[in-house]
Amino acid sequence: MTDILLLAFIFLIAGIIAVPLATRFSLGSVLGYLIAGIAISPLLTKLHVDVNAIQHFAEFGVVMMLFLVGLELEPKTLWSMRARLLGLGGGQVLLTTLVIMLVGILSGYRWSVALTVGMVLALSSTAIVLQTLSEKGLLKSDGGQASFAVLLSQDIAVIPMLAFIPLLALPELLEIVQQSQDHLSADSAHHGMSLVKGLNSWQTALVTVAAIAAVVIGGSYLTSPVFRFVATARLRELFTATTLMFVIAIALLMSLVGLSPALGTFIAGVTLANSSYRHELESNIEPFKGLLLGVFFITVGASINFSLLLENVSDIIALTVGLMALKVMVLYVLATLFQLRGSDRWLFALGLSQAGEFGFVLLAFTSANGVISTALSDQLLLVVALTMLLTPLLFILYDRVIAAHYCSGQVREADPLPGDAKIIIAGSGRVGGVVDRILRMAGFETTVIDFSSERLEELRIYGVSTYFGDATRPDLLHAAGIEDAQLLVVAIDDAEQISTLVKYAVENYPHVHVLTRAVDRHHVYDLYAYGCRDIVRETYDSSLRIGRSAFEALGIPRESAEAMIHVYNESDKVAMLSVASAYKVGIPAHENEEYVKRLRQVMDEGEPKVQARMRAIRLKKPENSTPDADR
């Protein structure tokens, strides 16, 4: 028990220290975990910890991640990706395998060894790529979707690889493996259960199809009844346990029929994408997925054999760099053929250039089946780990060098802006677009700036005057005529960008009236602290209208409902102003004693008065009132 607690403490403290530091320096959490693993590697060696065993357990985080990805995809969305799954994904596996095989043959290896190595190294890291794309908000981009299609195709490709690789066994290596296996205990013969052991090909196929059908049908028809039953206990932890039970059961079933657990849980996730319990499943799985992926990345860093690296430093580095360069070239060609453009093409090529976590599994499998030698397997294990270690650095290269020259898949400079704009609108989405139309309808001229070239091109088709550029850049605001502007409307989607723009505008152009959206109450306090005094919460007004409609649905006349909402709105404004001065930017609200004290005081003093006024209005029903259907 003590050993387990010590090991858990070592992993947790390494992650807690390394990841915030890596994030602070914009290195990303994945690189932070990898560095943590490298740092604790000597300690784990001294404690005789089996890092590989922990790694196999932590790989369940990849299974959970694909389940969550599946929950975000409806079946029709997945069907629309079929061309990329078969063409781009299948083409990547086949072409990369053949190129690596050719290099291996030219280097003097047998064709069977070269082919096996090609299959192993053709795979990329699902864990690192999806985690990094999600963190950076790039998963929904064209390059991110193409990367996801390839990763899913690779996951599927592992299944035929596991069936094909034993056929490439070398007689001399197979004899050595069999001799070593003879020394194992008889118990090892019973290690690992299987539902397809001893079956012929068509029987195996039938059992496999039945297992997949069980996942689809079970996910469609069993989830709701089971969760309804669990809900009767009214215990949150039972929902979490039930969710884990579903995922573990699916992964176990897939393992028993020889399929990838990650593939099985992905299918289950897609099946449940339209389920009413989707968000419940997602919220319960997310913490476990994050922790297990963190442990997995730490084990990758800890598994780097530095003694072997130092003995063969030139060969290992050459293999690592050569592999990544070769995969980048293959991926870039495929990206071009499948019409990925600009930054998406480079995101795709650089992001998938590493070897993947399945490489650890396949290398152990090939060695155990006498396909490649143990010495070569050890070297390739090190190459796989090093490519995974270098991947976050390639994403940093993409962010800071490549993406800076691209936007929405095309090279484009900011548009020339009029220098006499009186009204500047930053953002042309669902908020900025409506504001722009309202002002133009009233006869005002506006200058709309947005960083999405695709959206602006759509608007220009309808004759809307728009300009491409990043409104948070001081030079672009200067070009737009911010010095002479009367009004700046900040309607950007991202809260951090809103804060950056508002703070800069208020500090440098105090004569400009800044009208901004805020994503929530705490964001309002942030913007208020920066000096902005015209702030609109993006969902607040619609919430007031819903509240008024709710009153009317309960039989309260329209005039009374509006009066009650007016009372609530005025009291909320007073409360917001009373508490705003106690709010401190950068300090969580619940940790700010002054803020909590002020908020409780406002609630204790103000809420009874508001309740009394709203009750009085509710009980005083105006005569001859007719509800208005217009909401």
C-alpha cells in the first residue's frame, strides 16, 4: 500500500510542478508531462518501478478520449468523413509504410523486417495530437479534422496489422522466442482471455461483427434505462461509476474479440452522440481521461532509455529526425492532394509526424513473435518515445512561425482601412453582425473588422463593407482611425481577446466610448476593473425575456410580468455596481474574502426587498389585461 501511495505521490507532484511551468512558457501541457516523466525517471529506476506496466494501464486514457470524441460526432458527420477516412487515412498508412520499407531495404534489412518497421512507424500518436489540438482549439479546423480522420484510420489499421505481423516471423528469431517461452510457468499459457481463440476466419469475423453490433445496439437502447434506474438513488457518484462501467465494458469486449478498445469506445461514443445523457457521460469521463492521459505522457518521458541513447546517440538522433522528416514529406504530399491549404496543410503534416503509442504495443508484439530482433526493438522504442517528445515543439513551431503567416487556410495581409471611421465594430459574428445591421439601418456608417476571411467573404457577397484583420493589434486600430472614432463596439467571441482589446482601448483612447460584450458575470467585473463602463452580458437580456415569458406562462399578465422583470433588472444592476469594486482581476471570486463578504451583504440586504416588490406586483393584477403573444 505504501509503495502505491508513494508512486502516486511522485507522479502527481511531478505533473503539478511541471505542467503549470510549461503552460506558463506556452509549451503546452503535453510537453510539461513529458518533461515531468524525464525528471522522475532516475527516481523510478531506483525504486524498480515497471514503467511499461503503468503505461499500459494509463493508455486507457486514450480509450476514454476517443469515447469523448465520438460523443461530439453524430453518425451523419462521421459518414461525411468517409472519403478522408479511406483516402487520406488509408493512403497515409499505406504510403508511409511503403516509403519506410523502401528506406529499410536500402539500409540492408530484410524486406519482412523493413515492412514490419514501416507498419509500426506509420502510426501517429492519437493521445498527443488530439490533446494538443483540443487545447489549442484547432480540432475543428480543416487541418484538425483531417488529422482526426487519419488517426481514426490508423486505429482501425492496427487490427489487420496484428493479424498480419506474425506471418512475417523469421525462423531463427522465432526459435529463440519459443525457447525463452518454454521457461515460463504453465500459468502463462492461460494469460489473457479471448472470445475468438481457436476459431477459424469466418467464425472470428462473425463474433467480431456481433461484438460491434452489441456495442451499437446496447448504446442505443440500454443507456437511458440504466441511467434512469441509477437516477433513483440520487447519488452523483453512481452516475460516475455507471459511466465508467459502460466504457470499461466496451473496452473489455473489444479486447476479447481482438479489436482496438479505443475503436470500440469511439463507435459507442458516436452511437450516443444524440443521447439525452451525452453531457452527463462527458462530464463524468473528462476528469479520468485527463488524469490517465497525464500519467501516460509521464510514462512516455520516463521510458526514454538514456543509457541506450548515449551508446548510440548519432544513430538514434538520425533515425528520429529522419523518421519525422520523412513523415512530414509524405503527409505534406497527401495534404496537397486532398486540397488542404495554407496553415492547415502544415498543421496536418507537422502534427502527425511522430510515431504513436501503438508503436510500444506493436514493437513488443513483433519482438514476441520473432519478427524483429530485441536489439532493434529497443532502439525503435527509443525512437518512438523521442518523436513523441519532440511533437509539442513542432506545435510551438506551427503556432509561432507558420500560423502567423496564415489565416483560415490562406496567406493574406490585413485589408487597408479607412482612416475616418467614427464607429468601429470588432467582430462580425452572431453579435457583431446584428449590431452592425442595426446601426446601418439607422443610417450610421460602420467599419467592421474580423479575423475570419471566410466569414468576411460571405458578408461581402451581400454588400456588407468589412475589413480583414486582428482588431486586438494596436497598429490595425490606428489604421482604422481609433484616434478619431466615437464608438468602439467589441463583439469578439473569445473572452481573453475581449479583455485585451478593451483594456488597451480604455487606457490609450479614453475619449472613445467602448461598448463591449461579456461572456459572464465575472468577465463583467474584469472589464469593469479595466475601466469600461458599458458592458453587456451576452446571455443576460435573453434570460430576462425568458423569465418574463415564464411569468406569463404561469398566468401573470404581460404588464405585471414586465414590471417584475424590471424590478429584478434594476436590483441586479445595483448589486453588480456594489460588488464590482471588491472584485480583483486574477483572483478567483471564491478566494476573495472582501468580494464574498460584499456579495453576501448585498444578497442579505437586497433580496428581501426585491422579493417583496415582485410579490406586490404579482398580487396586484391590472384589469382588462390581455397577454401579448409577441415575445
